[in-house]
Amino acid sequence: MSPRLTLSPTDSIDLHMHTWASDGGWDPPALADYLAGRGFRVVAVADHDTMHSVPAMQREAAERGMILIPAVEVTTRWNGRQVHVLIYGVDLEAGRTASFRDLLALQREQLRSTAQRAADLVEHHGRYIPALAEMSRGLPLTPHHVFTAMIRAGHGQNLYQAHNIVRALGEPVIVDVPIEDTVAAAHEAGALAIVAHPGRDEGSGILTADLLDQLRRDAPVDGVEAHYRSYKDADVQRYRDWAAERGLLVSTGSDSHRPGFPVDPIAYEARWSAALLERLGIEVEPWDGPDWEPAATPEPAAATAG
């Protein structure tokens, strides 16, 4: 693939953000305005288990002179735990993506059926959720829609409380697909599979180097998200070293869901993910010095006047 764009090593990128299509609050025009106004060059929307917002975000980004990498964050299961996997570079219109389209369709149906069971249970026990249709905005129902409708109706103050209410009624709300199937389908589609936020504890502990090595034996992922909103420099170094020693890729992502939550998009430097960008057809100009060094991780982008 010939490069579509050449970046300066310090150009701003953010390869992990969410929109309202999954559990975020950004809509594509507002997110594109925010990013373009702060000089981002390459970005990725990676909604949970759906690529619904990708076409709109591609149009919005192109109109503002940015490149959008089509992406999705798939909720997978490995070794008794959930692992989120960022899939970059999927063209859903291409014939070779049939297996990946089928996998996303399976996940959407699992999410829909689980959400419907949860909604039925909640209302059966007298907790009515009239805003459910409004929360889904015409998309297939997901558990997140149920939880947000519950909060709107006063059944819990946050997602954690709403989830606990549903769990107590007998629906655990655990929805995922095997990581082996996900990575195989992504590779068949010509896409890259990157383990999202391995240093974030999802309830089963972080993914250490040993666990990541075990995971790769079952599912040959292409790399890790070594730069993440909550990481200390030592975390970044640990995951960058792990990837470098194995010849794997490094990604950078804020995981921004809506303005200010959990953070605004973060201006990571293109050189930090240069090898990943190159695999996606985007060149980064040569530079002197290391790819990354401690104390270089930026704060979330600050608002500008106007």
C-alpha cells in the first residue's frame, strides 16, 4: 500500500476514541471539530464492538484535512478473562472481511439479546425504564443503553450501580467473543490486532509480560497499546520494551469517550507509533533520537481560544 500521508515525527495522533455509537458521548462532527482545532493529523474511532460511526467520522475527518484509521475495539475472552482488542485498518466493504463482519454481527446479536434480557428483568421487578428507546438512538440495543436508561429513571447513580442491580437480578451481563477467532478474522481481513490498555486492571489484574506471551501463543496479536491515558512513564516503558523485544507494534490512545471524560483526546506524537502507522500506509519522516523517552507523555490537549 502506498502511503496516503507523510507525518512529521511530532505530529499529533490519537488512535483510541469512542462515540455515541457504543458508550461515548462524542458525535463525529463535534469530535472532528475538536481534533482539527487542536492540530491532530491522524485519529481513530474505536467504538466497542461496532463500526457504525466510522463512515461518518471518515467524512468529517477528511473535510478537515485529517486521516481517520477505521477501527473497532472488540470485547474478547481469553483464559477466563475479558481482553479488549483494537482492530485497525478494516475495510468492511472488502470481500476478505466476510469473517470479521460475521464476528461483529455475532457480537451485536449477543449484546442485543443480553440487553433485552436485562431490560425485561429490570421492568419485571418494577423498575421501569421508559428512556430505553431514546438511549439506543435507533441502534441495536446494548447493555450500556439499559444501564443509561436505568440511571435516567433513577435506578442507580452510575453505570456501576446499574450493572450491580441487573447482576443481583440474575443477569451477569458478560458478552464477548473468543480472542482466537477475533485475531484470525482481523488478519484475514488484512487488519492489525492490538491489545488495548494491557496495564489497566479490568478486575483480573493487569496483563504482565508473561501473560501477554501466553496470550500470543493462543492468538498472535500484532502489538500493544503502550501509551494510554492512565499510564505512568514506567508503564509505557514496560510495554514498549515488551513490544520491541518481540518485534511488535505500539499504539497510542486516550480512550476519550466524551468531552472531559475520562479525558479529552491526547496529542501523542506520531513517532511513538511510527511502525504501526507505516503498516497502515502512513509514513513518518525520519528523526534523530529515541522513538520515545520518559517524561514525554503529554497531558490531554488543552482548549484553545475560540
